[in-house]
Amino acid sequence: MAPTHPAMRWPCVPRCPQRLRHRQYRSCIGTRSNIRRVGSLKRRQQVQTGMSSRSTHQGRTRAFARVIGPCLIIETSAIIIRTPAMGDYATSFFNSPALVWVTGSLLLFGGVAIIAFHPYWRGLSAVLISLLGWFLAARGIALLAVPGLYAAAANAVTSLLLIRLIFAAPFAIGVWLTYTGWIARTEST
């Protein structure tokens, strides 16, 4: 039996565990046909799955925006509507050290999760999501390390109008992220 071309005989030639033993493999490692074939295979896989780096970035940003946007809208709306009662809530919150600790841990965990799974900084939505991750991580560290300082800052803000203005910015960010995640069309569609 005459030796055949390695690509015909062993379809997994580039990844063959015994490639050093195969004489035919060593003789055609750098041929143009093999390089062209591998390159076109990668392009075909990217086209079939849609997994180029740009679409991964956009898909991940859109997924985060779909979750974070509505949460920001709902939470900040509740705070803006219930502003007069927020002082009592803050006082009772900081009177429970266990609740402060658990909240700080959850904020830190959520911030680090966003930082780890969304390392993108291209585009307004991506920047807002990444900054939110860093902001949540910093708030979590502040609640864990210096809860008294955090409580003093929360109690220092007594103006209802100022509280509503402070939470108007996260509300606007939530509206933008909701639009980006659920309504806006992507470039590929």
C-alpha cells in the first residue's frame, strides 16, 4: 500500500498526538495547502457560530445590559418614589452589622463578577457596564472595611431633592442599558 497524503490518511494531522512518529506529517508540515485549509476552517467556524471577537464583545455587553438596565430602573425608581422613608431605612440598615456585612459581600461579589466577565471598554454601554462593576466592587469594599464612614456619608445627605438628583443618574443609565439590551438592533442584524 502506497503512503497517502497525511491530510487524507489522518484527518486530525495538526492535532495528531503521534505526529512526531508519522513521517508523512513531518514532510508536509508547512505546506501552503495545510495552512490555507486550517485558515479557512477557522473562518468557517467563526461564520457558522458567529463567534468572532467583535460579536462576542457585543453579545456579552448586550446580555449584561439586559439584566443591569431593568434592575437599575426598578431600584432607582423605588428609591426616588420612597425618598422620604430612606432615612429610616438607612438607620435600621446600619444598626444591623450582619446585614451590612452580607450586603458588602454581595456588592463585592457582583462587582468582581462584572469585572471578570465583562472586560470590555469599547462603546458607551460597555464602558457603563465596566464602570458599574468597579463601582459595585468599591462600594462592597467600603461596606466591609469602613461601614461607619459609609453610614456617616449616608446620614449626611438629608435633602430630598439632592437624593432624587443623585439617583436620577443611575436611572438614566438604566434606561440607556435597557434600550441597548432589549430594543436597539445590533450591527450584524
